Amino acid sequence: MTRTADFPLLSSTDVAELIEWRRNLHSHPELSGQEKRTAASVAEFLAKTGPDRIITGIGGHGVAVIYDSGTPGPRVLLRCELDGLPIEDLADVPHRSTSPGKGHQCGHDGHMAILAGMARILGQRRPASGAVVLMFQPAEEDGSGALAVMNDPAFDALATDYAFAIHNMPGIPFGQVLIKDGPVCCASRGMTLRLTGRTAHASQPEAGLSPMAAISRIMPGLTALGSPAGTPTGHPGFSLVTVTHAQMGAPAFGVSPGAATLFATLRTLTDAAMSSLVERAEALARDVAHREGLDLEIGYADVFATTENDPDATALVRKAMDEAAVSCSTGLLPMRASEDFGQFGRSAKAAIMLLGAGENRPALHNPNYDFPDELIPIGVKIYAAILKQLIGPERAAPLAVWHEAAFPIPSDAL
């Protein structure tokens, strides 16, 4: 097998097959931790590229595919996600989800297709040195996947020097890359408060212990813990508390409620700020519950640490984008949204970038969102440009990835 730093073209056939595969994934979304079919499709599709090793079942349903030069050099991890969302797919496309209440409205199907495109390239020509690991990670949407992958003993064999990820982003000019060093995605966690008192007949509420007053105080109290309105997301003190769900008692007129449940999302720019916000939120809830004589249970789910881009990895991406003639800026970064990719930064120089999906498309998590197929070869071009930098430009041939004439950027995406 040829071993060189030259990355060949993706043929029109390659791109067409990647699009077809992406649409099949879109039609069969699976939620976090349930990605069995998706993982099997990934392993089958990538096995045809002749990788040096395929690891399945990592961190749950994760799949890692390795292309090794056999010589010393940088080891680079490129990561995408397997999971969909618990959202009904309403996009008017033939490949709309066939799973009721589930959809790929975050574009993870497109991220998988981009990495599969890199597999086609690496399968034809290995890197000149080092190795490339393509990581198809499970359970990103609930924040558990990256940590589960890294805590899996199988991850020890995947030790890498650099880690990169792309996330598509509608609302940004098509094909533009947004990247910056430092914090780029906020820390967040879902907080659950369960208040327990005692039910009573609705004609004698004084005989019971209702959580009504407590929950009425806690909701505005929690939101008031956030930083003042207008605080920039990039400010170290940025914080936000969003009440997302509240339920009290049974849907009946004859019973005074004896229990209530409240969901809130806590969000901060940094992990240190999150620790402070959690402490204050818990103190508020305990104080109100104590005053009202209620029992309180506090729980957490969907816990995301802040995602920070390493300065060296970020500089490398910027240089690669300059040489590949890809528009690059800091744009709206850092974002309020969370992303568990930051976990990979614990053991590697890591950077995640946003890839513009066009300014006139539905937003992420919108039931009408569908990843634009035209981004697939662009994402491949971006990863190839990054790998070229790490392999060493003195040994790399000119970079080219696909014939734009065969797959032009749609006019409505500009």
C-alpha cells in the first residue's frame, strides 16, 4: 500500500455513496446509548476501506478505526458522534426519519459521513508517519459518551497527540470555519429537584403539606442566580439557569398536592464557575425546602464539562485553513451550547471547530433540520488540510479533495 502524505481526490462516486449512506443513517436515528444499528453500519462501511484495526463497543457502542503508517509520528484522533435526538423529524425529504420521535436534527449523520470520507482517503494512502484514529463516539447528546470512551480500557491503545472535531452550524455562512482557543462551549448540567410533602383533600389543604409555595419561590430564585442580562458568553462570570420542566401533584381537582418535581439547566463558561453555581443553587433549594418543611432530593443528569480549545491545536487549524483557502474566523464563539468533546483535551491537544451550514437553514434541534450533503466534501477537505499540517508540509503533495464542479455549493446556502 502506498504510504505518502498526498491525499487523493474523492471521486464523484465516493461523494455520491457518502451522501447515500448519510441519508440512510438519517432515516434510522438512535438515541444516546442505543446506537447499535448505527455502529454496525459504521463498522461495515469502514471495513471496506481496509483499516489496520477496528475497535467496536468502546464506551458503549463506539467504533474506532485506525490507519497506521507504521513509522513514528503524530497520532491524531478525528471524532464524530453516533447519536440522534428525541425530536420528531418533520423535514420534507425522502430520507426523513422512520423512527417516530427520533431524528438527526443535530447533524451527527453528516459528521459520520465526513469521517467516512476521510476513511476512503486514508484507506487508499496511509499517512507518511504516525497514525490517524477515526472515533465514532456514542452518547454525545447526554454528555456521557466521550468520558465513557476515555474510561474504557480499550482507549489505552488509542493514545493520541492531537484530537479534532467538526460540528456543523446553521446560521453561519456556508463552508466558513469558526474556531478560537480557550473556552468554546459552556459547561452545563441538568438539575432535578424533587420536593415531597403530604397530600390532603382539596377542601382541607391545611391538613396536608403542599410544595406549591416552595416551587413558586425556587423557580424565580434559580433564574436569578444567573449573571445579569446582556453578560457576554465569553465573560468568565457568565452563568445562566433555565427552568425546563415543572410538575406538581396529580391532574385532579380533589387533591391538594404533596409532591413536585422541577428541572433546570445550569450553564457557565468555566468549570470553576459551574462549581460555584451548583453550590448556590443547592443552597437556595435546601433553604426553601427547609422553611416549608419539605423533604428535598437533588439529582443531576446530562453533565457537560466546559470545552476548551488548545492554543497549539487552534493555531494549527488556522494555518491549515489558510493553506486550504477556507474562510476562518472566531465568529460567535464561545457558544452557550455544550459539547462533550472537551473530555478528549485531557489527554491530547484538542480543538473543535464549527462549520457553517448556511445562513438560511433551520437551527440545530429544529424538527425541520437536515444536514446539507454539500458539506460532506468540505468537511473532508478541512480534515485533510489539518492532517497535512501534522504530517509535514515538506513531504506533502498539493492538497485537493473533490471536484466542486461535480458537487457545487447550492445557491440557497450562500
